[in-house]
Amino acid sequence: MNWKQKALSGLMAGGFGLRWLAGHHVDADDPALAAALHAVDVALGWMLAVAVVLALRWLLLTLRRWLARGRRSEG
């Protein structure tokens, strides 16, 4: 793994952990705290979804380049 892959993996693992913490039911009498935790949960969910889409895009582009290189060497 290069440093970019390690950094992305660490960020995604940290995001999943924070989302797990934010998604747990907290017995908070303060509605502001409950709203803040919900907002963090939603924001992290969207960030993780975008990160997964970007990772899939990178994977598909890498696969496409790899396949194109293979075809050039055959011809």
C-alpha cells in the first residue's frame, strides 16, 4: 500500500468508528446534544458514501488502464 491508500483507509476506518459512536442511542435529556449527534451521524454517512464512490471510481480507472496496457502489448 502506498501512503495515499493508507491515509484513505485510516480516514475511512476512523469515519466508520465515529459514525458507529454517533449512531448509538444516547440517553440525552438535552435535545441539542441529540440533534448534534444526529447531524454528525448524517454528515459522516454522506462523507463515507462519497469516499466509497471515489474509491470505486479509482478502482475502475485503474482497471481500465491496466486492461488498455494489456491490449497494447498484444497488438
